[in-house]
Amino acid sequence: MSKKQWSSYLGITAGCLIVALGLVLFLIPNKIAAGGVSGLSTVLYYSFGWPVGITMLALNIPLFLAGLKFLGIKFGIRTLYGTVVLSVLTDTLHFWLDALTSNALLASIYGGIIVGIGMGIVFRSGGSTGGTDLAALLFRHFLHITAGTGLLIVDAIVITLAGMVFNVEVALYALLALFLTSRAIDAVQEGGGFAKAALVISNNNELIAKKVIEHLGRGVTGISGRGLYTREKKEILLVVVTRSEVSRLKDLVADIDPQAFVIVSNVHEVLGEGFAKWRE
């Protein structure tokens, strides 16, 4: 295998380990079934005593085979690898580790975030843990709905079942954990919103661009624009800076042109010179 492939499998393994820790230390001991195959396995564990990891693997196998048949080979080896590793790690850690808290609120918060971080790492590494992902895509294939709607359906079914088996309060905690998991996945995949993009419209673009390059060390891109009210052609400056540089950028523009029009927005991920490097 190439260095990139080794790196990918290492990332999937690390992500699965983090997910397993979130399940074993927080969610499973507190009966929080936050959707997906892991949530359904948690319900079955408390209902019949079946080990969570083995149950996850057993539920994933038919989903994996159906995915190969109806969705193609693209769900091949990395999905199978992630599924098996997560199942093995979950049961192994469950044997060795005890819950860190019996407080359901703390468990849903920390468990949801940790599981989301782990899932985000798995996704960024080009992998999958099967389960909910495959079920959602199968829903899309047969029912012609979006993958997002498919995910919502699967998770809603699992959380409703948890509410019936345990109680409504536990189901509400599961919803909180599911929300935090989705937010953590987005933060890991998209970089957490660490940068800002600014659009600057001014009559002093040349001077502003020069000062940004000199004082902030950031590149500036000119974009052609036209005011639809005035019909006047104008150049729009695009500048990407870190959070700590936003105030300096605004002060710099205000000193040159107090009448400038500036738009600042969040940027979830920036790759290239001066920011994160492209992964090899």
C-alpha cells in the first residue's frame, strides 16, 4: 500500500477508537441510544444482553452486503474495515473500562461530542463505519429520498424505540447526543470555522490591497463586479484572514476609506499558502 493508503487506514483506526471510547465511557452505560446501529445495539444490549460490538457487526453485515449489491463496489474494503474495527474495539474496551459518569446529561454531552469527533476523523480519512450511512443510502435508493432524510428516518426510528424500551427522558438525552455528534462531525470535517473571508468594496482598492499585503501578509484577489443600481463597474477585494486578524483588517480598511462596504463571513476550511497544507 502507498503512504497515503496507510495514512488513511491509520486515520480510520484512530477515529474508530475515539468513537468506541465515546460509546463505552458515556453513551452505552447510561442507556443513551443516539441513533444508528450503535444506538439500536445499545437497546438490544439492555433488552437481551447481547454484546454491543458483536451486535453492531451482525447488523452491519446485511447492510454491507445490500450496499455492495445495490450501491456498487465503492462501499468496499474501507467500510468493511471501519465496521469491523469499531465493533472489535467497542467490545474490547467495554470489557476493560468503566463509565466515567452516571449523569445522563453529562454522558449525552461528552459522549455525543467524542463520538462525533471520532466519526469526523473516519470520514476525513475516506472511511465509514457502515450502519446508518449505508441504511440512509439504501433508503435513498429504494424510496428516492435524500441521504439526509434517510439518516433522519433511521435515527428517528432508533430513538423512538429507545424511548419505548427505556423512557422518554432517555430518548430526549439521545436527541441531544445525536445533535452534538452531528455538530462535532461537521467541525472536524470542515475545520471548525477557524478563518474569515472578507469582501471589500471601496474606491481605494489599490491602496487597501497594498496595505493588506504589507501589514497582514495576506494575498488579495480582485473580482470584477457591477452595481445594478448605479450600473457602475467596481472591483471587489477578496481577503481570507485568521480570526485574530479580523480586527486589524477592519481597522486598516476604515483608516483608508471609512465609507468602504465590508462583508465578513466564516470560512470552515482553507487550504493553501499561509493556512493548512494539502494532505498528501
